[in-house]
Amino acid sequence: MYNVVEIQKILPHRFPFLLVDRIIDLEPGRSIEGYKNVSISEPVFQGHFPDHPIYPGVMIIEGMAQAGGVLAFKSMDDASQEEIENKVVYFMSIDKAKFRSPVTPGDRLVYRLEVLKHRGDIWFLDGKAYVDDKLVAEAQLKAMIVDK
């Protein structure tokens, strides 16, 4: 649905902190599914951990948040590209975060988020991350769209 070049038109993040490679399903105002291919060549693995590479939980949550940002922006009714470029998503809270299984190089990390509530510029999202349909992490995220 959206490749990484199209995602970069929506999100301000860039390498090494753009953590969504592709959006494969999007229902504006309701849900999104995207993924990141985890590669051993990512800078984070130089220190986490050199002899036992584990993708950090904080990066999983950030990837979920970025997918949630795409969902929020693509749910803005009739927003132009220029309007989107002048806005940014700030995360206000992360609740009920749980990490169930390690993510390692070679994994495809799938993010699935659903809107719990939406009021004005504030979004409440339920996020889950999977590898091979196995739940590896989950969290509830609260975000706000603001002017840059």
C-alpha cells in the first residue's frame, strides 16, 4: 500500500530512525498494518548486543508509534501533502507495554494498530507487534498531531 519512499512523505523520520519499511493495510480512522525487516546491518546491533543481537524493545515501541503516526496522518480528512508536511505526531504516553519474545536479525516485525479512541488531534491506539504471527510486544499509545 505504501512503500518506504511514500512513508517518508508522511513521516519526518529518516535512517537510522525510520522504523517502518512498508504499510500493507490501512483503514483510515480504524487500523493499520505495517512491517519492518530487521537486519543485522542496523547500527543498534553494534551495541545491543555484539555477540547476541536482540532488537531493543524501545525500538519495537517506536516502530509501532511510527505506524500509528502514518495512521493518524492518513486519517486526517482532506489533508493536503503540504498540511501533512507541516505537522508532526508527538507521543504523550505509552501504557501497558509488554515484551513477550526477543526479536532478532532476519525477523519481519509486523505492527498492527487499532484506534481505541480519537478526539480531535488526540489518538488512543492499541499496538501489537508480531514475528511469524507470534505476539512479541504490545502497548497502548496516546499521541497528538501538532504543528511543527
